[in-house]
Amino acid sequence: MQPLADRHGRVATDLRVSLTDRCNLRCSYCMPAEGLDWLPHEGVLTDDEVVRLVRIGVERLGITEVRFTGGEPLLRRGLSEIVRRTKALDPVPEVSLTTNALGLDKTAGALAEAGLDRVNISLDTVRAEDFATITRRDRLDDVIAGVDAALAAGLNPVKVNAVLLRGINDGQAPELLRWCLDRGVHLRFIEQMPLDPQHVWNRDSMVTAEEILASLESAFTLTPRTAGRGSAPAEEFVVDGGPFTVGVIASVTRPFCGDCDRVRLTADGQVRNCLFARTESDLRTPLRSGADDEELARLWVAAVAGKRAGHGIDDPTFLQPTRPMSAIGG
């Protein structure tokens, strides 16, 4: 087994696999109201191709965690079988899902039966009007049904990821945390990142981790967890003495690149060694041209070796990735 190591001493063990760039919401910070030009069907990896690359990652390259993302991964018809085949690998990886939860009320049981370990659900507000403003869809009740179904199916810990947008839901952090605490759901706030296709992200308008924590502390007592977070992206705080915690992922203002252990595979078979990378390494073409596992593993190792020390958002020369978030995978 050869690790996915870069020249800065980091080793990637956490694989994020985008199964589709399509989504059934239109979140304002992710895509325009009219949607995007989706990847052509023939360009997207087949189920067998996804499982083969994941298998190479797990068996040959030391991947221990696999997270399926999108777009919206629940739109992938073969999702449950992909999960089942991934959990059949040796060694067995942890398998999770990042989803907007639309349709999860109908699929949570099957995904749990297939071996899915846990879910992360994107939910920025529990106010229906604001949800419709942010996502451009009136589907809050469906998301809540998905949260409840994930809990009932035992996909624990169920985590909610929230982005606060200035002028819309930036004052709702305590309300959202209370909602999650009442359900036994773990909440994590994420600073809005420069990954929108319109390229209108502005750091001055972003709600920062410092602001989020100040808002939460107006209603709760937060105590930093004494244990280091390691490679986990979230800073965790114990709420009102426990047992629950709340996390803040400050990708912009408190970057954690030095501990990064993630690598990404896009729906069309490109390796991205950083969320903000402007270059990719193609595995789909050699895979479809008959490359064996050893050759694909070698290409993957080379792709990760060139990873930069950090994402460079604070660098004056920083440019957003050409792909939007929905095409990269979370």
C-alpha cells in the first residue's frame, strides 16, 4: 500500500467522491437560479467506475473514509448499491453522505441497510420563508422529514451544515442551534467560501467565525473542547456544559490546510487535491483506455504529491476555481 502523500508531509486518507453535479435546489451561494450546464451523461463515471476507483483508493492508497457528495448525491439512482459495494471492501472504510435531504425520508432506511454510516445534511435556516429565499425552492418540510428519517434509521451522528448569509439568516445561529439540540442533531456552521459560479463572493460580506461564535454566545455558554481537532475541519465547542457540541468551520478566517487529509474525485473522474485547486488530474481517460489498477494508483499518487501548502485565499493573486462547488463535490 502506498500512501497519498504530498511534499508537505500530509497524507490523504479521506476521499470525497462527487456522484453528480446536478442538484434539485438552487442555493444562491452555490448556483444561479437557472441552474448550470450539467455534465453530459456519458462524461460521468458509471457505478462500476466509481466503485473501482474507490476500491483502488481503499486497497492500494490508504483511504479510510469515503464521503459521497454532489451536486446532490440522492439524485444518483445507483447510490445504495454504490454504498453497499464500498462497504464490502477490505479494509472496510467509513462511508458517509453529504446531502440536502430532499428524498432522504424515502431512502434513509435503504441506505442504512446498505451500510451507510452517517449523513451530513445542508440546512441554513428553519424558517420556511428564508429557506425559500436561499434555496429558491419551498422545500423546508421535505428537508426536515429527511432529518427525522436519518435519525430514525440510525445514521448517527446526524450532522447539519449551515451557512449564514448576511442580511438573510445571519441572526439565526442561536435559533438553529436550539432546533438541532432539541432533535439530538450535531450542528456545524461553515464560513461561506469563494466557490460560487457567479464569482461574486466578497470577503467583506461573509459572516465570519468570530461573528458566529459571538451570536451563539449571546444565548449559550460555549466551552472549547480541550482535545485538538486533528485533521477535522470544525472547531468544536461544548454547549452549556454538554453533552452536545457545536462546530465552526472557518475555512477562510482560520484555515486548517496544514492538517488537511482530504482528496476529491469529481463526478467526471478528475482528482482534485484541494477544494480550491485550479488544476485537476484525469483518471477517467486512462481508466476507460484500459489502464490497470497499478497505473491508476500511480497517477493518483502523482496528483496528490503536487498539492500546495494552502488554499491561498488571503493571497492577492488568489483566483477562484473554474468549477463551482456543485461540480467539485464537498
